[in-house]
Amino acid sequence: MCRCNPRFPTRGIFVNQQPTRCGYIAIVGRPNVGKSTLLNHLLGQKLAITSRKPQTTRHNMLGIKTEGADQIVFVDTPGLHSGQDKAINRYMNRAATSAARDVDAVVFVVERARWTEGDQLVADKLSGIKCPLIIAVNKVDQLEDKSTLLPQLQALAERHPGAEIVPVSALRGVNLDALEEVILRHLPQGPHLFPEDQITDRSSRFLAAEIVREKIMRQLGAEVPYEVTVEVEEFVREDKILHISAAILVERSGQKRIIIGSKGERIKQIGTQARQDMERLFESKIMLNLWVKVKSGWSDDERALRSLGYRDE
Ligand SMILES: Nc1nc2c(ncn2[C@@H]2O[C@H](COP(=O)(O)OP(=O)(O)O)[C@@H](O)[C@H]2O)c(=O)[nH]1
Ligand SMILES: [Mg+2]
């Protein structure tokens, strides 16, 4: 897990006479249960990209929340994918599994009223962990009849004795205070590891590439998004404007045509939406330049993956 070059204790043992607390909390679960949505709403800021499709999150990412004496370092993870066939799937599973080790608590996200093979896969991986387990039962806003939740909560409690179970809606912000309170109880005393204003361990270039990928994940159906990666080639500030150029890499020329769209309409839309998100995140005017490049085999080639930033931490 990435206790990434913890820059040295940045805040000392007390804040306003309160002893400081700081800990790592991994957010795990199968794809699409709402892990990244939960991270964003706990942070109160959109940091991680989200969509209905698996593989939206491919890398572990830290989201850091500092409030008074407490610093929670969340680790958002890719969902565990059952397919091990491709190098990129193996990479995502390694990232998700390694994050659950060496943390102070794990938040296991599941969906209300649904327990799938994918959930079982995660539960099996978690069975050996030593740290406290918190189960967030997400998407309760989709339940018309809340009483249907009770049997599921009971079944979860039997399956995971000792776990604390909190029903939430990440998207609507329901019960997130209660979840945070449980998390805070497991935060060990100790100095803060990151400066108060740092919200992630990821670079601005990385976040920019992810925003472009989110728009592709959301706008394009079927297989295309799984064979796309984005590489930021230029990221410079000139006269208060941030100039960003990014290459969208695909496996096949047919996919390039789909992303560009008829008369370039699709890529224009992707660019407009991405630019709006970037302007919010970077609080700056943005000039965004996108282009599409065919790089066959990138998603199943260990060397290509590493050069594109898919590196184990
Ligand atoms: N109705 C509802 N949808 C949610 C909730 N949380 C997440 N979602 C949706 O579920 C989908 C997957 O979310 P995401 O955070 O990307 O899932 P992840 O793969 O676990 O990170 C997205 O379309 C979210 O908008 C929730 O509490 N209620
Ligand atoms: Mg995610």
C-alpha cells in the first residue's frame, strides 16, 4: 500500500489542545457499488471519477480529509475484477488487494438488497484482515420500502461478526456523518502525515487524464471505454490560462473513429465536459486540446502499461 513518501509529520501532536489523530482507511468493494462516489462525498469535493461502468477506477488514489485535530487518509481502490485474463485486470486487482493491507480500518462498500458473486470475492479477500471492518450498505435512496433493508443488515451481521454496519447513500449524502463518526473511532492518535491543504497524493496531470477518461466512460457504450487510456502530454500555465493537451489511446482504428464521432462531434463533447470539470477542480481557465492515437495492445502489455502510469506502488 502506498504510504507514499509520507512527508514528515506536518502537524504536531496537538491542535487546539486536542491530541492529533491520523490514519489510513481503505475503501473496497466490487465495481459499481459507489466507492468513488462515497470518497467524493466524504471529502466534499469531486476528486475521483465515477460512472456506471466497471473499470472506471483503475488506480488506488488517496483522498485526504483534515479537520481540526483529525486527518483521515482514504484510499479509493479499483473494484476487484473477476477476470484475470488481461494485464490491466491483474494490475487493478493487485492495487485493490494491496490497499486493504496495512491500513487502520477497511470500509467495505456493498449495495442495498444485493449480494453478488463479486461481493463474495471481496469478502473472501477480506476474511484474513486484522484491522477493524466497517460495512457501508450503499444506495439506500433506491429503496422504496426501508424495511426490506433489515434482513440484509442481519445477514451481513451474521456473515461478518464484529463488523460495524452503516446504511448510507453516497450520492444523496444520507447518513455519511454516522459513517464518518465510526471511521473516526478507529483513527489512531498520531501526527498528521500530510499538510492541511493537501487533498490527494495524485498529480494534477493524473487528475486531468482521469477527468477525460470519465467523460469517455460515461459517453460511450459497450466495449470502447475498457480499451481506452489517456496520457497528458502538456500541462503548462501561461498568462493565467492552463494549457492541457492529452492523447486518448485506443486499441483499434475503429475505436478511434467512434471517439472522434461524425464531424468530430463526439470528441468535441468529451472535450467541453472535461474542460468544465477541470476549470472547477483547478480553479483556472483551461485550454484543452485532445487527440486520439491508436496504440494496439496497450492494455495487455506489462511494459506498455508501466510506461502509461500503471505501476504498482
Ligand atoms: N442511486 C444511487 N446511486 C449511486 C450511489 N452511489 C453511487 N451511485 C452510482 O453508482 C455508479 C457507480 O459509482 P462509482 O462511485 O463509480 O462506483 P465504484 O466503481 O464503486 O467506484 C454511479 O453511476 C454512481 O452515480 C447512491 O448512493 N445512490
Ligand atoms: Mg471507483
